[in-house]
Amino acid sequence: RCYSDLGGEAVCADLFRDLRPRNPYDFGMFLNAVHFSRVLLLAVNTRHFLPWMFPFSRLLIELSNRFPLVSGFYKLLSVAMQVAKKHEYFEGIDLGLHSESLLDASSSDVDSLSLENMQEFGGSGGDAMEVENAGNKQVCFVVVQKFLKEVLVRVQQYKEELLAACIELLLRVPRVFVDVASLVPAVRMALEMGLSYHSLAYTALHALEHWVRVMPEGIEPHLPRILPHLAEYLSLDGDAAEHDDDDEELAAGAGAGDESEERQLSKMAASLERGARRFRFKKLHGKVGRTATATASTSSRLQKRIVCFLGRLG
């Protein structure tokens, strides 16, 4: 409606930039809950999350379609995609099962689609649970794939934090969803925004490293459009940007193997404590405190990672 009533993408983009929640306190509480959930879901034994991948993803997609301007739903879905990538949840999906009519299915059709897929897989008795899980994977793939296509359109309209949340989701999806040609604009936007928000830069680098490792033929033709955006990072000084180290840890930890649950919970507690300290400092001083030394260290780590990435390209 924004386009038809107001006419023009620029006007619509300005409206998105000036959006404010009706109840800032409640929305702040919601974002705190989202951050806690992200830390928790990535800190504990993530394999236990796999049986909930389908209902969790479906619910978030339904909520995001109802409230497309709420960034928290994109952030939580990106966590689900990190877990799916880590455990290769979508590996072995039979793409031949997905016709155009299946891809156009609405959220209200998901339950019936799941039953159809279960019948298509067959099985009975002790195989019932395995059949159900296989059917859920197929339907989950279809629903997420359709939603990601919608998000690719939304990133052309959104700004600032909402845009960053959508880009993060697109860059954290498992390999089976990756179409590098369609994701190049998202990578370039991530690297541009990452100059002032290093967490997004780390997300873009992680995605590039993963694609070069698992699908070099797919990423190589697009590198000339991406690599020039890394040049500015190599000249960053210590005061160039602000970065959330907790987000960096989340991005790095999602790709690692499962650690002992005690150690993971310890990391989660430490991350939450750092967040609480920053919140208390902000309440007292009106801004989050970070020393110039810490910021310089962050920029240095980012530069080293970029140099290593370029070195691996040859």
C-alpha cells in the first residue's frame, strides 16, 4: 500500500527510516528477550533444537508476515538457520518433491502439506516418527525458501536496524538456500553498513568464507563485485566503528562443534553479564562505554580476518 498510495520507493524508504514503536518500553523488553533467546539457543546443545526446527520456523514466519517491521522475528529465524546449517538439517532434501504449487503454499496449508509429504515418504509402525520428521523437513524447506524470497524484496525497502536484521538472516541460511547471484546485493549492503557496525561485517565475512569453502564455483564469478567493498576495512583506525563482541562470539560459535554443556552455559552467562553491565552503564551515562583500546583491537581482528580471507583466494 505504501507504493500505490504514496508512489515511489524513496518516499517509502523514508517512512521506514522514521518508524518508532508505539510502546517503546514493551518493544525494548521484547528485543531483550530476543537477545537472551539468541544467546541461549546457540549456547546449549543445539542438537536438541532440531525437532523444533519446523514449528519454530513456521511460527516466526507467520509472525513476521503479520508484523514485517519487527526486527526480532528475523533475528530469531537467523538463529534457527544457524542451527540448521551447523547440523546440516536440510542436507538430503529432495528438490524434485517441490513443485511450483507446493512453493506457493500458504502458511495455513502447512499441516496438510506435511501429511501429504508423510504419505509420499511412506512407512508405518516404528518408522512413523522418522517419516514425520522427514516430511517436516521437506515442508520447512519450502516455507523458508518462499519466505527468503520475500525478504530479498524487503531489504530494498528497509533501513538501519531492520535492514541489518534482514541481511543477517539472508547471510546465515544453509547452503541449500544460497543463490549467490541474488545475495550479492545483501553482501554489499552488509559490508557498507559493517563499517559502522562490525557485527554485520563479521556476518558477511563468515558467509563469504563459507561459500568459498563449500561452493567455490558459485561464488567466484561474483567476487569482482564484492571484494572492492573490503578495501575500506583495511584502512580502519581504532575509532572507526562500534562493535558488539557478543554478536561476534555468537557468529563464531554457531559454526563450531558442540562443546560441553557446562562450558556453553558458562559462555552464555558471561555474555549476558557483559550485556547487563553495558545496560547499567548506559542508564547511568547515556551511552554504552567502550574504550578506544578495545575498539582498536576489534578493528585489528577484523582487518586480519579480511587479509586471511583474501590470502586464501590466492
